[in-house]
Amino acid sequence: MPEPRTGRAATPLARKIAQFRSDTSGERNLYPFIRDLLINAAFGIGLKSDQVVVDSALAGGRDIPDLTAWPLAGAGHPVRGFDA
């Protein structure tokens, strides 16, 4: 597989992929990179930053998911709960 371009000519997505590929610190440290992919409009998804949460406990429980993406309510604020 060819190596992606990572210099100034590289697209923002190619640079983000290069960050993924070069990180050797372990799985847990990749979630902020995924969060960047989800909230940065340049990558085509463009969620709001408060919709995406990394390594935070869920309300009413002891579970701590690696990454959570909350839907938006009618007022444009994230709905933080599972019965939304």
C-alpha cells in the first residue's frame, strides 16, 4: 500500500491518517484523533465538539465508553442520555 502524503501538499485527511499510522502509544490514545475526524468539518462529518466525548463516564452508571457521539436535540444541544 502506498504511503500517504504528509507534507504541505497533503490534504487534512491524509495528515490525520498519518497521525493515526505513526502513533505507537496504544489504542486508548487514538480516540482523540477519531474525535478530531468527527468534529472537524474539513473531514466531511462536522459534528459539534460537545457531541463527541472521549473516555467519560455515562450519567447514571459506571460505564466509561471509549468514545460517545450524542445526537442533537431540537435546540442544537447534545442529548446526553439513552432515552432521548
